[in-house]
Amino acid sequence: MIKADIVDRVVDLAQIPRAKAATAVETVIEAMRSALGAGDRIELRGFGVFQVKRRKRGIGRNPKTGVEVPIAPRRVLTFRASQLMREKIVNGG
């Protein structure tokens, strides 16, 4: 599913013009993008939780040569599905 599919769903369910549906979807996505960029946690009941976590600095290895390579600390986006979403996925809908 891509963003256009989501817009089509909103048009069908809300019975609003496509332009308004596209604006609504884009607004929601931009709000989520801004919140995650600021390090906030997004919890959507019945769907899951998006969260930005910090990863520590580490040391990796080049598998070909075995040479140690430093890995810089960074922020990563994580998603944890809600119990309802996990059940829906496992049971097929």
C-alpha cells in the first residue's frame, strides 16, 4: 500500500473530495514526521507505537577482512505493533 492508496481509502470512507483527502493524509504524515524528528513517541491505540531510540557507539567487523570498524552512535526509529495488530496479522485479518 502506498500513500495514494491511503488517500483513495479516505476518499471512499469519508466521502470527501480527493484534494481534501490528500491534504489530510499529508498533514497526518507531516505531523508524525515532525514529532519523530523531535524525538517524541507516537502511540496509535490498536495499531502500535513509533519511537526514536538511541543506539550506543559500537565496534563492528568487516566480514571479509575481519578488520574492526567503529560504529558511530545514532538514533533509530522503532515500531512496536499493538496486541490487536499482532493478532490481526497472525490470524489473517
